[in-house]
Amino acid sequence: MQNPFRIIKYVLRTEKGTTLEKENKYVFCVDKSANKVQIKEAIEYVYRVKVDEVNTSIMPGKMRRIRYKAGKTSDWKKAIVTLGKGQKINIA
């Protein structure tokens, strides 16, 4: 297993993410090369919870402009993790 702290970059604190917490789902930004099994193992190792399901999606980068030059932000991977019944991650 890779270093779990390299797989999980950070927790996404968005409006959608906070509404999903009621359904026992949490949203993470993860390493783009990590698969669902690696993400599941990393979440279970770091947060000491039982993961039921992992859904992933690649979020495309956006076009940005700085003064007169145009560029693009990089693509990133989002993981929506569903925890087992009675499990909870304390995110403060």
C-alpha cells in the first residue's frame, strides 16, 4: 500500500459536501493515480472507520487568465466515500 497520507490530499468542505454528511458520505480530494481500493484502504487507515463504498470522478481543470496570458488549472480527482452504519468522521 502507498503512503495513505499521499493518497488523501484534503477533505472538500463545500455546500454539497456538508449536505452529503447527513447521508454518511464524505468528499475528499485524492491523488489522481489512486484507485478505489487504495482510497478505501487509506481512509480506513487514517480515520479508523469502516468504508462501504467509494465513488470517484475526475474533475476537469478550468481555464484561467492572468493579465494577458491564458492558462488552465490541472485536473484533479474527487472521491465520495460512504461509511458503514454508525461510523462517523469528526471533521472540525
